Amino acid sequence: MTDFTTLTNPCSGVAFSAGITGVGGYLPEGVVTNQMLASRLDTDHDWITSRTGILERRIADESQSTSDLAVEAGSRALRSAANPEVQALVLATTTPDFRCPATAPYVAARMGLGKIPAFDVSAVCSGFLYATSVAVAYVNSGHFDSVLVIAAEKFSTLIDPNDRNTACLFGDGAGSVVISKVPVGTGGQILAHAIHSDGELESLIKVKGGGSRYPLSPHETVNRPRSDYFLGMQGREVFAAATASMSASVSDIISTAGWELDDLDWLIAHQANRRILNLVCKSLDIPPEKACVHLDEVGNTAGASIPLLLAAKSRQFKPGDKLVLTSFGAGATWGALAMTWPALGTIEAP
Ligand code: UT7
């Protein structure tokens, strides 16, 4: 899906398009290092770093839920924006506070955003790109001038702390952007975006229990295998699919935006594995130093990883730099977005 829709101000004749006008990120304080994991699991620092590039991750404490992370990240994004007024909130999360209702209305209320439309989007590691595509459509259609997008994950609640296959990979965090009407050609403009899915790959990453297909049962759940209620991942297959899908998405979005590969200043790819980032760069002949890396400090924060990366590395970007964002995750879902970097107020370190 490509959206070049622009609006024209009838008085000034200036054309407008959706762009990023605010960025924020939040990480919980609790740090879990590889050494801490190795002290209680059959793993070691060398395995984790050589296979993934991850050194440590942040884990929210018991008192913090997804909405707490979301409020922090969303508030920071609004503080970095010249105009903090928004008319809708789209929250991407895999770990809502409750199975019912959605978390976004509660986040909007806590942030004092008034009675604006607020809803959750579920696309796991691609959640941010999916939520952003909704916000871009709202702004490009003229429906709203400004939409707050938050991606927040307390992903540790889906992970079996005793499963070395997943416990070493994931962390908690939240990131947020403000999507607003900006004059065409100015920094921040989203030039192209595309999202995809393939439900045939549903079993690659999955939490089997707790939904309507295999509900929690007060009587039976305790007798079922633990693994039914935690995230299972077929790592090698996901690795291959993520590398191929993100490489193709980046290539496609660059041509849709009317750029050449050499024009790209920064690759903002979902932070799952350093080796995946290297392979995407290699397959497209992108210099690896253009791929921003944050996973060493935070692990895989699922849907939050892209906006967190934007917030964490914002000092590296100059207004007008050309960025491509890309992700792959459970569903399977994937996508990409091409944008230029905006001139923003101070972006607080996550
Ligand atoms: O965010 C959504 C998208 N997610 C991803 O993109 C993740 C994609 N997958 C990956 O990043 C990698 O596949 C992993 C990091 C998950 C695994 O790395 P790998 O190089 O693909 O390892 P593997 O699955 O081929 O496993 C190699 C071995 C296995 O042992 P055997 O079967 O060869 O005896 C695993 O049991 O490593 C074992 N292993 C571990 N060993 C020490 C798995 N986890 C660990 C561990 N410590 N933490």
C-alpha cells in the first residue's frame, strides 16, 4: 500500500502530507544482563552475544503494566513536538493491561487527552508500523490533523523465564511518535509506507493459550504444559523469513519513495538479532554502519523496538536525513516506511 495523498490548503495553496513531528521512548529501570541469565539458565554470555548481539535488556517490575510504559513514552513524544494537540491515539501492543477492554482509552485518559478516539492495534513486532499506517491514513485523508502513535510492550509477561530459547531475547519498553500534517517537502514527511501479512506463517511465533481458541480454564490450565501459555518461537525459520521480508520491504519502499539505495542515510530495522541486521545490509549492499543498533542495550522489545530506536539514536540524525523503517514479526506481519528526519525539540533519552 502506497499513500502519496496530499491535502492542499485552499488559502495558501501549500500541500500537506503526514509526517513525524514528535518522538519519545521509555525504558523501565530494571536491567537484566546476560550474566544474570547465565546464573540461572543453561546459557552463557558468549552464546547470547555471538548469536544475537544482545548484552542486556530492561524488564519492568511487577508494579508496572503496559499502560504505565505507554504513558511515559507518549508524554515524551508530545513534549518533543512543537504542537502537542492530538485528535486520536493508536496504541500498538501485544501485552494489553487486560484482555478486555483495550488499553488505549485508559492511556488517553491518563495522559489527559480528552475523549478522543483511542484503540489498540495488534501486529506484534510490526505493531508500530501498522499503527503508524493507520495514523498516516487518518492524516492524509484530512480526517485528523494529528495522531499520537504509541507502541508499548511488557513482553516479559509472555516469556517463560525458564526457557532459554526466548528468555535471552526479549525485553520491555515503549516508544511513541506524533504523526501530523506537515508541508510537503519538509523534514519528517512520510513519503511511502507498506504493510503485509501472511497467516500461513502463524505457527512460527505464537502464544497458544489464553485466547478464544484455547481459553484459560480455572480447572484445566494448571494441568496443561507451561509452554502452552508462553511464547514459542521457531527461531531458525523466523530468522530466515525476517531477513528475506525486511530486505524485500526495504528495497521496495526505497523505489516507491523515488530514492536510490545509495540515498539512504539510516536503516531503522526491528531489533531482534544483530546477525539479521547484518544480512539485510549485505543483501542490499547497504554499509552496515547505516543500520542503527540498540538491541545490545535493550534486546527485542517487539512492537516498541522501532520508535525506541528512533528516540535512542535521534542525536545521530540530521533534519532531512533519509530513513527507512522496517520490521518483521509474529502473524506473520512485516512492512517498511520511508521518511525524512524532522527538526524536533529535545528528545529525552529513553
Ligand atoms: O521479533 C520477532 C522476530 N524474531 C526474530 O527475528 C528472531 C529470529 N531468530 C533468531 O534471532 C535466532 O534464530 C535465535 C537467536 C532465536 C537462535 O539463534 P540460532 O543461531 O538460530 O540458534 P538455533 O535456533 O539454530 O539453535 C542453536 C542451538 C540449539 O541447540 P541444538 O539443537 O543445536 O543442540 C539451541 O537449543 O543453540 C541452542 N540454544 C541455546 N544455547 C545456549 C538456544 N538458545 C540458547 C541459549 N543459550 N540461550
